[in-house]
Amino acid sequence: RRVTYNRLGTSVAHGVNISGFNNVTVKNCRIRDINASGSNGHGINAFFSNNSFLLNNTIWANGTTNSFAILASGVSVGVHPIVGTRIINNTLFTNNSGSIGFAISHQAANHSLIEGNVLRPYAMGSSASGIRMLLSQNANITFNNNTVITRGETDQNYGMEISTGGGMLISNNSFDVNATSSVAGIGFFANSENNTIE
């Protein structure tokens, strides 16, 4: 299945929008943002969606800022988090002309499996990360066997960015990160405890 989106270059345009729906599978799709204008658009938008299964998709997300290939997000820690997200064997590209481009933005989400993906974010400004883990404490999340290649023109680029996150198993991943400063394969920030890297 081929999906194109954002023909007019507007903001908040999504390729596949499953926001608010549970038990949805998106697989074997090629999802492409065909206009580099607009912000806050995502290839797959899984906001407040439980038990999402995202399998074997290739996604190209463009935009000026805050454009993600996949957004999987609840509301906040202890306030309507989502559960059961599985993101497996996807190839994800972002190309932001400004800042804040994540291949995966994973927020307020517990009991997730993210495995076997290739993540290739790019931002001309700052903050290009393969995956941002935010607001997921005691989360029981496995991030396994992923390949992350991050490129940015300025700073704050991470293969994996974790803030207010705990209870994660991070294993057998490859990180290749490049920027001018503030670079790390895995960046831990405030309130990120009880995680395992192996």
C-alpha cells in the first residue's frame, strides 16, 4: 500500500492517523510526505492509541519542525499513558528544514516493543534523534536490535534520547550520530533511572 500526504504543505498533516483508536495494525506500507513545507505532521500518528502494531513500513517524513515518522504517545506520566505499542522492522526517514525531527517520538507509553528498525533522522537545525523516549517511568519497554543513523547540521543530536524514562531494556543496537555539538548515541536526561543497556 502506498500513501502520500501533505500535498498542500500544511501543518498537522498525517499519512496514517489512528489517533484514539485501539488494536490497529499498519503493515507493509510506503508512506511519504511529498511536500517539505508545514510542521507537526507525522507519517503515522498513534496518539492515545493502545496496542498499535506497526510492522514493515517505510516512511519518509518532511517538514519545517516537529515532524516525526512515527508518533506513539499518551498524555503524561500516570495520566492516560498508552500501552502495548509494537514497532517492528520499519525503515524511517525524517528530513526537517528546521529543528526537532525524530524518527520515533515515544511519549507516555508503557509495555512497548521497538525492534529491528532502521531509523535515519535529519534536521538542518538542532534536535535530530532516532527515538525520543519521554514521560515513560517504570515502563517495561524493550528497544532491541535497531540501527540508528542520525545526521544534523547543528547540535543536540542523539541516537536515543531519554527524559523522565525508566524501566527500559536497550540491547543490541547500533548508533551512528553526527552533529557539531551535544552528540551522544544514548542521551539520558532528568529523572531517567533503572534502565539497562547491554
